[in-house]
Amino acid sequence: MTEEEELIIDIVKRASPAVINIIISKSSGKGFKKIGGKQSIIGGGSGFIISKDGFILTNRHVVADLNAEYVAERQSGEKYPIKVIGRDQINDIAILKINATDLPFIELGSSKDLRIGQTVITIGNALSQFHNSVSKGITSGLLRVVSAEESEDGITQNLRGLIQTDAAINPGNSGGPMLNTDGKVIGINAVVVNGAQNISFAIPISNAEKDIEDIKKFGKIVQPSLGVRYTMINDEFQKKYNLPVNYGAWIIKEHLPHDVAVAHGSTAQKAGVKEDDIILEFNNIPIKDGIGLDELVLKTNIGDEISMKILRNKKEKILRVKMQEKK
């Protein structure tokens, strides 16, 4: 056995007891049957314990269904009801809690100094049935942007700054840890590309740092929000809709009943943002070259006063925005 093999085996041995299976169940609804008065299992995912007192990290999309119940199953077979403490929709992260003490946990590392070619190990509940499945690979790319569709709530979102890997991540692996060769978590397994081979993605653990701090300070995830619906403009979009610019965030509602482009009482409404405005700059940073509006908003703090340049009726206008918490 090589030195590298012994290292990987040791990392997996130490980390696996802290990796959990998340069992998702319901008692009624579309797509499953109530059997003998008991709840039916409708899905599963993965997570990992990050503290002795039972805090757990996973993906938000794993626990997106507000009407479902969630149970954590440890490697030992012990099961615990899960309380969802916070859901971060922007970064697809959720923080959970189980009522237990003296639990094994995995130490968080840093994803800020990752390099392409670095060895990574992933652990998770592959296909929601192969518990603690292990894969090894490398970081194939960094800072990737991927559009992910969530089947449960029908939302398509752009996840930014992702770690690309050739390590196998399958449905059910979502929410499990991606580890470095120090055995520390550097990412949260997240996205599988259908039809592709050896292309999977993980959320950098640095994206979870603020969420964890928020939970410690406030007991919930606190995020700034503009409260707008928008579409990013590019060359193709400019030509298709005859827009005056080829960049920015176009404030426009979706074709859904009762949908609005600017939420009532939101940060944007209070600042004077209107439907059909195009936000060109946020906090003096142009919204182009892959820089998204959500990304810039999340870099602010509640109470910050931000300058925002908009285009309205082909005329530029500066608005002052005071950031408030996402409701």
C-alpha cells in the first residue's frame, strides 16, 4: 500500500463518522403514498457535523421543502430529528441542528488558497442508498459559474465561485463534505452535470463562514437584499429586446400571476427603483464581465449606504440605497 493510499484511508476513517444521511419524508402530497399511517420517504441527501453539539452543514436544496420532515442518520445507525436553523438560498447552503452531544465532527479548512490539480476526497450518500460512498479526484477548475435547477421549488439559480472536480458526485451526495489531504472540509458537494463525465461541483466552504457566524450571533442567517427580479443583460439580450446597453441587471418581473419586479417595502423600492430600470453599477462596480448583482449585494452589510447607478428612459441616474435584511 502506498503512502498516499494510507493517507486517504486515514482521512476517510476519521471523517466518515461525522457524515450523515439526510432522510426526507412526508405524510401526504403528490408523488408518494401514505403507507400504514406512517410517513413515506421521498428523498435523501448528505450532510456533515461541524460541532460536538450537533450543528450540521448541507445544501439548501436538500432541505428546501418546508412541508417535509428531515431525519439525520449517522454511520452507527442512530437517527435524530433535524431542525433547520437557516437556509441560504444565494449560496445553496443550509445549517441544521440535531439534539445530541459529544458528536464526532469534521474541522473546517479554507477554500481560499485552492489550486487546480489539488487532491480532494468526497463523501456522501450516493443515490440516497449507498451510505458513506467515497470518491477521490482533483480540483479541475475554480470560480466556476453554474446554473442549477431545483426540482422541488422550480427555482433556477446561478451558483458562483464553485470548485470543479473530477471526483464522482452523484444525486444523494449533495451536502456531503469535500476534504483536502489534511482531512479538513474545503467544500460542500453540490452540483452534478447531467450527461457529462467527471464534471461535478462543490460550494467553497468559505461561502458558509458568514452563515455560521450569523447563526452564532443572531440565531439565524442574516442576508442583505435588494428585493428585485432581474435578468442579466449581454450582447444577445440587448439585440433581442432592443436594449440601450449590453450589460447590467434589467429589473423585470417573471411571467407569473401576481409577480412583481420590485418587492413592496424592499430596499430597492425605498431607494426608488422601478420596473424596467437597468442597474449599471452597484457600489461603484459595473455589473458585467461575470459579476452578478446578487454577488455584489451579498458583499454588503445591513445598514450600509450604497451608491447605485441605474439607466431609466436612456438617462443615467444615481440612487442611494440603504441595505436592509432579506425577509
